[in-house]
Amino acid sequence: MLPGKSTTCSPKHGSGSASRWWSSGWVRCLIVIAGLVVLYSPACQSGFTWDDDEHLTQNPCIIGPQSIVDIWTTRAARICPLVLSTFWLEHQMWGLSPMPYHLVNVLMHAGAALLLWRVLLALRVPGAWLGAVLWAVHPVQVETVAWVTEMKNTQSGLFFMTAVLFYLRTLRGGSRKRLDYSLSLLFGFLGMASKTSVVVLPAVLGLCAWYVEGRVNRQRLAELVPYVLMALAASALALWTQDLEGANDPLWQRSLPERLVTAGAVVWFYLGKLAWPHPLVFVYPKWQVDAASVLWWLPLIGLLMLLGTLIRRRGILFAMLYFLIALGPVMGLLDHYFLRYSFVGDHFQYLASIGPLALLGAVCSTLPRWVPAMVLAAFGFISWTQQRLYRDPEVLWTHTLQHHPTCWLACNNLGILRYQAGKVDEAVKLWETALTSDPRSARTLTNLGYTLQQKGHLQEALSHYEKAIESDASFAGARYNYGTALLANGRIQEGLTQLEKAAEISSRNPNIHLNLGNARLLSKDPAGAIQALEQAMQLAPQEVAPLNNLAWLLSTLPDESLRDGKKAVELMTKAMELSPRPSVQTYRTLAAAQAAAGDFNSAIKTATQGLSLAREKGDAGMLNALQSELAAYREDVPVRYAP
């Protein structure tokens, strides 16, 4: 960023009216918004991908049964409670249709670009509008804009820019200084509540004060104290949630020299992608860092030498210092969750890339207009084509493997898609490849174990589950599968123990509580089984299985203190409403509930319907059971089954 008198790139030729038209701020705003909506129209036609399920489509705080209150009062906040709250609001308005979520993300990105333009103007950066547009259309932003979950970036970026803009206004003084300062604090808080990467805000504001005023005096430092306190609180939240998600695995521990050399390599990697954005990969290969090698120290040494040469180039130094500050949380010095996959990711430099690209805009504003036009066209073309990767998860993971063949995350997730498509052998090969890259991947081991279990190789499946638990004792999926496999093998108490632990780890998973109810029943704890099924029903109120299983117990248990025929009928009435085509078991359970409530005429009618359906389907087991139970109902006798 170079200081200068010119704040925008103005045309050298043309009529006065054309110049006035181009100079209109509203016209430029409309060009940015309309241009980005058109540029990102392919993204608006994409679906959801990767962890969009955890953050949105399967997040109980958004789709139920939890509420928006849980987002702000529990670990469900993750590092972005305000973004999750925005998702909650969007879900209330248009459900889970992906297009509106993508469009909102594009519009937030456009808003951030417009605010960046105003910030660069306030800093008197030449080519401010051009710099903001270069940032908005650069291909590295595609990952952020086309990935719904990364509204964490666009929303936090919107508030970040606003906070910086109001702070720059406070530097001018005047009667609005207190109001501007208060608004800067407010938007700083909103930014940090959207994503904790905004904790760099105090350092960025201090850097801006130095750039504008030439120094940072005590008054400016005092003004930054509230920002620092907010940043510390947001950092504490981030460390807590990242720790809960396993970001601090002891096997990932790195020495200080390793962290330093990684940071140097990360900075040059990101600068390289800004200069030459090809190829852009969702998960880049993870480097094997060797701090004992002189070669690994060269990037850091080169970076320090570069900064040294810029001491007297104030504008360029400002751009580079901002770049480094904004990269601080993801430079590799600190641990974060994504490090399990790679040291770098395009979306991590969303805010940081402002520095180099604003500098590029300042340089281009001094060149013939065809130069920035060509740069913008190249960026726009690459961004347009890059969006195809986010059309669906299969395209994304396939492209990742083309550039990173041993990426265990891509192998694991593409394997799941292949398995769901019935291509089991392809899925197994992908999972085996994933294990060559990360032999400790609990998820991959669990997937392979499940496949072996389905093929009847129970002992091999159990071995895989045990390795998965040994690798990651906090992965509920491994314990859940292990527990159900043990139950199938007749090892009731061992299976119950694993399911109990799985329920502790993932207390909001209805399937775990559903199977826990079965395990407790098999271990002759019907009261505990009822409790687990009630929990499953609360977590998945629209699912038939918890309603059916709970109603069956309330209708048929020998213990009179546990039976409740009236409640069982209510549960099965709801189950019938949720079932367009009720199963034989649904009719059977409803009949048992009606009999338990003393309504034997209805029980006979319902059991007869179930009997007809069982004959139609050729289900001999259900046919025999319903015939026996129907005979009992005709004698006004309810059915009773011991656990």
C-alpha cells in the first residue's frame, strides 16, 4: 500500500459526464455487487459440502431439537456463535435449500469488498476501488464464498471491515469520535463472535494508527485495551472449543523451531498462491517439517530479510505487516483443528490477502488501464472455473485426490460416497489408501470395520473398532459401532459399556441413545432402556424408530409400574402420522399399545391390518407373531414380553 494524493484510478479519457458517472460511488457499489453475483452464480447453484452438515444441515441447534439459546450457552458455539445464529435465522426463513445460503454468502462478500474500498480510501491508498475489486475476485476467495460453512469468513470480514472503518474515523477526531469509537467496538465484537480469527483486530488497528499518524502514543494504546480484552475472551473460547474437537492431539506436538520454520513456509506459500493461483486445492499436502535442515530455515530468513529491506518503504511495509498480522492465528505457530489435514488452506488468507492485493491495486492504478483489466479478467476466469469443484462433494474430493492422491480426508469421504452408491469395493480401496496416509484415522478404521461387519467378518471388524478407539478414544462413532457389534456377538455388558461411553461423548446423537436403549433392555434394565429411548425421541422427534421402540416397551413390559398404555397410544399415533406407508412393526406396536390401554376392538382392527401387510410382504416371523397376538386381543388379553 503506497500513500498518495490519488485515492482512485480515474479515467484519462472520455467526456466530463462519463467521468462523473464513473466517479459516482453508488455506481461503483452497484458494479461490485452485480459483478460478484454474476461471477459467483455457479456457486449459487451448488449444494452443501464437507462440514456443512455439522454446522448447518445436521446441527441440532439449527434444525432442532436444540435452540438458538444453546448456540450461546454451550460448547455448540464452536468458534462462531454469531454465524450459527445467522444459519438458525436463515433456516427459519428458507429451510435447507442451499441456494439462498450461497447467495447470502456472496452478498456478504460483496459487502466486505465495498467496505474494504472505503477503508482503503480512508487510508489514502491509490487505486482503492481497484484494490478492493482485485481482492473480491481473486481465485483464492472461491473456497470461502462457495463453501457455506465459510460464511464464518464473509460475515466476520464484513464486521471486521466495519470496525476498522469506524476506528479510522476516530483518528480524524471531531464531534462523532465517541460514537465512531463505540461503533468500532460493537462491530469488533460482532466480528469476533462470527470467527475468532478477528482477534487480530487490536494489532491491525494499532498498525493503522501508526500508518496514519506516524506513531502509536499512549492514548491510542489505551483506546485499544477494550479490543484486546475482547480478543482474549474470543481466544479463550477458540482454545476451549478447539481442544474439545481434538486440536491438541499429543501426536501433533511440534517444537518451537518446527513452528517457526513452518510459519516462514506458510507465508511464502500464501504469497505464491496470490501471485499464481493455480492449482487451488481444497486440502493441500501436509509438509514433513524438518527444523534440523537448513533448507527449512530459508523461507523464514528470506522473510526477515524482506521486511528489513522495506523499513524505508512505508506503504509496502504496512501492507506486509498487515499480511503477517492477519495470518498470525493460522501461520503455524499455534495449533488449530485444520492442522490435522494440512498447514495451509485457501480460506485462511481471506482477510490477510487484503494487504498484497491492495498493494497490487495501488501499483496497477499507475499503469495503462488494459493492465488491470487483464489482471481482473484472468482472476475472474479462474474464479469462475474454480467454482465447479463445489458443485457437489464427489467433485470436490475427486479433484483433491488428483492433486493430493494420499489425502486421507478425501479418501475417507469419497469412500463414504462410493459406499452409499453401492460401490463397496471402491470404497474399501479408498479407505485402505487413506490408512497408508494416516494409519491412526479413527474414522477410516471405523468405516472399514463397519464394511467388514456387514460382510460377516465380525472378528476383523471388532479389531478395526478397537484400533480406532485406541487411536481416538473421544470418537463416538467408533464406540457406537463397536458397541453394536459386541451386542450382535452376544457380549452384552461389553457392548453396553461402549454405548454408554459413546452417549457421554456424543450426547446429542439420537441413534446412540436408540441403540443404548436396546443394550440396556438386553442387560435387563428396562427402566434405563425407557430413559434412553425417551432421550432419543427428544433428539429426533420426527423419527419413527424411537417412538416405536418406546411405545413397545410401555405396552408390553411385565412390570406394571413401567407400563403406560395411554402414552404408548399417543406415541404410536404420532408414528403413524409420520409414516406415509406404515411398516408391519408399526401396526404391531400400535395394536399392542391399544390393547395395553384397554381398547381391544381397535387392537384387533390394527393387528388385522398388520397381518394383511405381513402376508403381502411374505414376512413369516411377523405373520406368526401377529397371529398369536391377535388371538390374545380377541380374548381381551394384552401381550406381555419379558426383556
